Amino acid sequence: MTGVAETADVDAVRAFNRFYTRRIGVLQEDLLDSAFPLTQARVLFELAQREPVAAREIGEALGLDPGYLSRILQGFANDGLVEKARSEQDARSFVLTLSAKGREAFAVLDRSSHESTAAMLSALSALDRDRLLRAIRDAEQALSAPSLPAAQRLLVREHRIGDIGWAIERHGRLYADEYGWNGEFEALVATLFARFATRHDPQHERCWVAELDGERIGCVFVVRNEDDAATAQLRCLLVDPRARGLGVGRRLVETCIAFARDAGYRRMLLWTNDVLSSARKIYEGCGFSLIEQAPHHSFGHDLVGQVWTRALD
């Protein structure tokens, strides 16, 4: 789902663009102390990576106006940087390759770019360098058209180191932001996850994390009910708002049901609150029925707790 960008968001992106172009020196007339401004340097790079290549392909890759690109390429030809030859696949077309002089010019530019970037990264601490690289990957991923639909990019896996801490923090923050619940809720979630992490039976109790494009966007876990060994209890289902509407919650609950059935449980139950309408719709869609509810005051609010259950036969 998309929406109109807020003015503050637009201003933030524009400010970053101005900062970063200054930081890497692309506003200088000659990029990296070379003879080439930015656009010419990018064309030279594409030629080096793709040769032999048609001018049209470079224009499509860089989104350049054909007339503007033609003038750049003609300048390269006049300077002896590129050579033109008929295409072996289509005699009506021409392809471009770098001359020896062109390859030398590219090598100097490429080496300068590498050294400049290495110097910038070396000035950062290991922590800041890791943060920067992760942010770059995230930005590139967010601005790129996905090659597969979300359902095929979604991964549900068993939990590993770091997931428990993430799940506790995300529960606390999300429920505070969306429902105004206080620290009691985060404390409860921390207790439940800590109990699972320190003493769960892997054969009968399991935790899963949902990832979309490698980013954690949901979690849930199953434990044995303390009062009935034949009953599995589903706990702490969470779907990040960024991933809602993609079927993540249902996928997590169905994973719990399949595991509980294979582990030999006869039924599954869960406790939730009536204000969590999206979660209740998932439970209903997965075959759970409401069997009990009662008012209570928790997490700084008057709530109605609910118990839902379903058979696993």
C-alpha cells in the first residue's frame, strides 16, 4: 500500500541528497580530479562494464536523453576514448568499445573512486561502517522494484540468536505506539520470552520469525500449556505494520498449527484482548473459536481478555 509522502519526509530525502553529493564531491566540475564530470564518468563506467554495447543500452541503463548521450559519446570518440564497429548480431547497428586510451582513462577513474570510498569508510568506526552499509542496502532495496511478489519473498524460520531481544523490544514499542499500553506489557512479553528461551523443549515448543527480504517483520511461539499437556499454547503473535496485509500473520499461525499437530498435541489455545481486532480475524480464519472472555485492567487500560481454542485432530 502506498500513500502521499509527507512534506517532512520529502525534505529529509532532499537534504540527504544535498549532503551526500557534497560528501562524495559530485558537484565538482571534474569528478575525483579527473577530466570527467559525473555524467560522463557514469557513461564511461557503463562502457567499461558492458562493452561491446549499443548506445541505446547505455541510455536505457542511465536514463539519459538520447541526444545528450550522443553528444557525450561523440566527445569520447573525438578524444580517442571509444571505437565504433558494426554489430555481429545486426549489421544495421553499431556497438561501442573502449579504446586502449579509454581503458586507461577508466582505470584511473575507477582507482580514484575506489581509493576515495575506501578512505571515507576507513574514517568510520566498525560500528558506524556496519550501520552505513546496512542503510545503503536497505535504501537500495526499498527503491528497487521487487523481482518477486511479497509472498515469494517471505520467509518463516525458527528463531536464532538476537531474535528474542528484537521480539521483546518490538512488542513493547509497537503496543505502546498503537494502543498506549505501558511498560507492564513489555515486562510480560519479556517474561514469556525469557521463560521460553531458558527452558523450552524443542520437540514440543518452538519459536518462529518471519522475514521479508531479510528483515524481521513478525514472530510467534508455541509452548505446552501448564494445565494440560495435550494442549499447545500460541503466544506473542506479532506482525509489523510495514508487513500487514501480506498474509504474514496467517502464515505464522498456520506454522504453529502444523507444528503442534506434528508434535502430538490435541488442541491449541491462546489468550488475547478484544481490541486486537486484526489478530482476532487471523485466529478466526485459522479455525479458532472464542470460548471465554472477561474484563481486566492491565497495561494501563480497561480491557477484555479472551481465550480462543481449536482442535488439532
